[in-house]
Amino acid sequence: MNSDAGSGDPDTVLVENFVRDGFVAIRGAVPSTIVEECRQEIDDGLRARGADPEDPSTWTSPVVRLACPWTDAFARAGTQPVLWSVYDQLLGPGRWRRLRGVGGSIPVRFPHPDDPGDAGWHFDGSFDVGGELRVNYSSRGRGLLCLFLFTDVTDDDAPSEIKVGSHMDIPRLLVPFGETGTSFQTIQFPESTLDRPSAWATGSAGDVFVCHPFLVHSATWPHRGTSPRAIAQPGVSMLEDFDMDEPPRCPVHQAIKSALV
């Protein structure tokens, strides 16, 4: 199952794939020279936590989570014109918050037999209420989820698993909670969602998966590769929330409204 932006009119194909599948893969979005600078900073962060990426004897945990640095290298990674163009296509120009960086966290997964404790089906929370991450049916506060690959990721490297088209199942599950929403951890997915076909976030360092905020996904384990793998997981925030009483103003809005019909 592949939602790479491909042949045909690129803009049309990208939007169609996104609305249908809930994600698109932008291959080579971040140039290799910038990826390497970011990797060096990730490696420094790991060494500060006692996990040397070049010394397997220090890989004592299946996952180490780092806050994504707000540095020049990550600023260049997060502001690549190709990515901002995709965000404009999916959310509308001037409707999302432009960060000078990537943001979010970077879970670095290591070859390790233990359960990392975070491999479960979910979609990400989008707004904070008293320290609790919540979601509502209009995806208040969040326009997109992005997966920035800062290392090569193969099938053996504990790639994120994605339920293709699952973004269409979520709005109806959230309607009973109204505008105030609920904790994203309380949502129980029907079997029909988990029976959807899977895709895996695999590719080369510099690839970016751009996902609908309601896309259901999971970490996988164990990591059967030979080296640590690093993926940043930032959200793209909206400047104003989607109005479900208005006609669709962008593909993300369109998908939510279509799911509620």
C-alpha cells in the first residue's frame, strides 16, 4: 500500500491520495546535508543520555525520547519549501502556524528485545486542557501530523505502522464528546478500523510522511535492524479551527466533513 505523491498532475495526485488514504510520503523532502547535521545533534543528545549510537553495549533500552532541538539545522529541515507547499495544499495558505524548526519529540528506537511500552494503536492529541491532551471531532488546534525520517527506516527497523484510510473512522467516534472533546487515550477503535490495510513509514533519511491528524497508527517492535532509528513526530498547528458548519476549505477539512456525512 503506497501513498507516495507520484505520476499525473502532482498537486492533484497528492491531494487525492491524502484524502483517500490519510497520508502522503514526500520523498527526499529534507536534503541529505541537512539530515546529517540533524543526525549529529540527535547523536549528541543520545550520548548525553548514556546511549552512544556507535556502541551497542550502551543500548540498554528499546527507546530513548528526545525533545526535537530548536537549532539552525532543524530550522532548515522544518522549513523546506517542498514541505511548506504541501502544508499549503492540504490546509490552505496562511491557515497554519509556521515554525522555524521541526518541533515535537524524536523517539529513537534501538535493536532491543524488550517491549518499549508505547506500541499501541492511537491518533495524537491536539489541544491541552489542564495538562491533559484532548481531541474533538473538528481536530481543534491540529492540522497535520508529520513523520520526519532522520535515519533510513526499513521493514526491520521498527517502522511506524499506519492504518490506511482510518482517518475516516474517527470523526464519528468523537461526535458524542462535542466541542470539548475527550482524552485521546480513551478512544476505543472498532474492529473495522483495525482491519483496514496497513502501510509502514519506511524510506530514506530525509523522507517525510504528512498525515491527517486523525490517522490511526502505532509504533512497532521489536527493532530487528542493526542501528538506532530516529523519527521526529511534530504536529502542524492551525491558526484558526475548522468550522464544521462551513463548506470544506481544504483537503483536511474536506476529509473530516465527508466522514461525518
